[in-house]
Amino acid sequence: MSEKPRVRFAPSPTGYLHVGGARTALYNWLFARHLGGKFVLRIEDTDVDRSEARHERALIEDLVWLGLEWDEGPGVEGPHAPYRQSERLGIYREHTERLLREGQAYRCFCTAEQLEAERGAAAAEHRAQVYSGRCRGIGAAESARRAEAGEAFAVRLRIPDHPLRFHDLVRGAVEFPNETVSDPILVRSSGMPVYNYVVTVDDALMEITHVIRGDDHISNTPKQVAIYEAFGWKLPEFAHLSTILGSDREKLSKRHGATAVGSFREMGILPEALVNYLALLGWGAEGGTREIFSLEELTREFRLERVTASPAVFDWEKLHWLNRHYLKQADAARVEELAWPHFAGAGLLPGFEAANSETKAWFAKLLALFLPAVSQLDELPKKTGFVFGFDLAAARENEENAAVLRSESAQKVLAAFAAKVRATDAPVTPEQFKVWMNEVKAETDAKGKDLFHPVRIALTGSHSGPEFDKLIPIFEEGSGLALPAHVPSVRERVERFPAE
Ligand code: GLU
């Protein structure tokens, strides 16, 4: 390719950025970065009833979070500003006047009732519901006169009488018979230009070389091709990305769980995990089974030719696998900062922002122990809940726990363990814990599960969990570590859960 590519991501601020849109943005971004081209962000807000400033803000926040910064667009500006369609209405108007002048478009005075009747008749006769072309033949002078007299009109494009063809980098040559398109409306009688029209004018004026977007737009493309032709503009390359499906192979939707980028962020999925995952949703690197890629590596490897035309299936397991990988890699201080709001949200660690460094050191230890056990950060409060205390009655009632505690040996173990703990003020270290357990073992003859399970239930509320060696330091003040006020120590746990 001799010219540097220019691509765009053109979201409509009518809702949140979802998986499909984020993947479109990512592929555009990677394509531009790989070839040293430009990535443009254009806000398509001509649907005034549905567009909202808060959605635009959220979209921008999500793109920034994913690391997909733009070269031209809101906040950056550039040679083709403005980049918000609602600020470009004058440009569209000029172009409409040009098409009318050149006879490529015409005024359509059909009323809503007339069009409805046409559609009804077509449906009754099982014909395609295309516009009849009633206003196509109105002469220029009569058309201008009626417009001036105040008659309402839409502007329609005169579709050429040849098939509409374009090249798609994912699907190859695509052709639509012109009869299926009919003369599309470019500007409604309200004066508002329609999506197919403004997207084409903007793509052409912004010198977009490759239109990379979801395949839900493929049926719009012949209309856009006809608009390029009407202006005598060169067609860009197109690349329509396959639909993303849920595990039941239905189009991915809210039914399948979170799909908005903001929801993934709130769950504690790292942006690098989501980016890596989205890259794999329809693309794979040359000759390999490799699946872990940083944004830099993706930029190096990404080729549109390797984007598949078959639908991609959203796979939570793989996203979780990647997130666990990136959580392990991530800088500890960063993970701590991302993790604590989840605790705050669950009513744990209140006021932690202002905690002293000893309490923060304790939190770091807690995370180091539990992070490998979670796939997303919002699982942490539940996983670590027992550290902050647990419901004693519920722990006793739990069937598996009850089976353990019912035995005489368990009661003996608990009583002996409590006596050891009470007999000394020594700090409770993993080493001290081992000494006590050996003594309890000798005194009660309990071993293995019979020895450890009752103690584990007393300290944690459950008969399974992390090793005591790692757990004991979490329950104790230590060198440079302070427990948050409401985390009970081993001694407190023993007193709260006495033998019966
Ligand atoms: N505003 C359109 C959308 O959000 C963009 C379509 C396109 O990329 O051409 O679906």
C-alpha cells in the first residue's frame, strides 16, 4: 500500500460501548498502528432523539481505558474537524445541494400515507418493498417550484441501473442487484440527513481508506457505494467483521451476561486482558497457537487478511484465563488500587484510602494470597470474606462442617487447641501454630483431617481453604503489618468459636 491508511471508529452515542464496538475500535486501531496510518474517532450523533452527551463521555472513557487513543477526533481535533456529525450539518447541506444540482438526487414529495400504501400493495403482491420512483421524473423547475411553495420533501438518491459492487477484505467481492436498493432517502423531510448519507460524506471528506466495521452494516454498504458513485468519489476498501455470538450461538446480547466495556471494568477485568481477548475474537496470528499478546505485540502481528469471516463465539473461560494471566503479571500496587474499591463496595475495609502503611502492607499480603484464586477482582470480597469474620451459627450448621464437629475427637481437638492458645501470650506465627498442632495431636491422638478440619472450621468457618502457613500471618499483627480493626485475630477466633 503506497498511501498510509486512514481508518475511523464511528460510534453512535446512543448507548454504552459493547464488546462488538470495542472489537471494531481495536481492529481499526491495530490496522492503523501496524501500517503507520491514522485512527480517527468520529461521533455519529445525528439521531438527536437517541444521542446523549453522557454516552459520548462514557465511550471516550472506555476507549481511553482500553488504550485506544485516536489521532483525530473529539479532544484532539485535526485537519477534518469537526468530528461530531451534529456539528457538520452545513457540510451535508452543501453536498445535498450539489447532488440536486447535478441531478444525482431528487426531491421526493410523497407523503407518509402514499409510501405506506405502496408498501402495503407490494406486501399484498409479495413484491419487494422498494420505492416506486414516483417522484423520480419530476422536472427540475417543477421540483424547485414545489419546494419553494413550502411543500414538504425528502431527498432521494437516484440509484444507478447497474449492480452495486465493492471489495471486502474479509468477504471478497460483494455485489448487490440495484433493484434491491431502490432510491434511498438521503435527507428526511424534517431536514435531517440519514446515517448512510452522512457516513459516506464523512468517510470521503475525511479521506478514510478502509472502512472496518461490524457486518450488521453490510446491507447498508450498497447504498453507500451508490453515494460514492454519485459524487464521483473513489471507493474505500471495506472490511466487515463477523457477528459475535454467545455460547448458544445466538447473537451476543445482555442475555449472555455483561457485554458493555464499562461492566467488564467494574468486574475487575484488566484492560490488557480485554484487549487481548477482543483481538482473538475473529483474528489469529500467523502460523501459531499463541494467544497471549500485549497491545504492542498485537500491533506488530495484526493483519486484516487474517480476520475470519465466520462468527466468533464469546468465551468467558478464555477471557478469565487471560485475566488471571494479566492479574499475575500486573504490578502489585496497581492491583491493590484496583482491588480495594471492591472491598469497599462490599462494606469491607471502610476508609481504606486513609489507612496507614502497616494496614496497606497487610492488604498486600491478603491479595497475594487470594489473587490466584480469582478470575476477576470482584470475586475477592466473597473469597476473602471469612478473614473479616464469619457467621458462627451458619458455620456450625453447614452440613459438612456439622459432620466434622459432631465427633468427640473434634471437640477434644478444639478444647485442646483453645487451651494452648490461652496458655501463652506468644505471637501467633505459623511456627507457633505448628508447635501447638503437634502438641494437640499428641494429646488427642487425632491426626490428618480429624486434627486439622475442626481447627480450620473454628478459624475460618469452612473445612477447606488456603494453607495455614499462609493464612496465619493474615490473622495476626506482625512486623510492619497491622490488621484492619475489624479483622479478628487467631486468639479472638478461638474465643468466638469454643468447643461445645
Ligand atoms: N454509527 C454507526 C454505528 O454505530 C457506525 C457505522 C459505521 O461504522 O459505518 O453503528
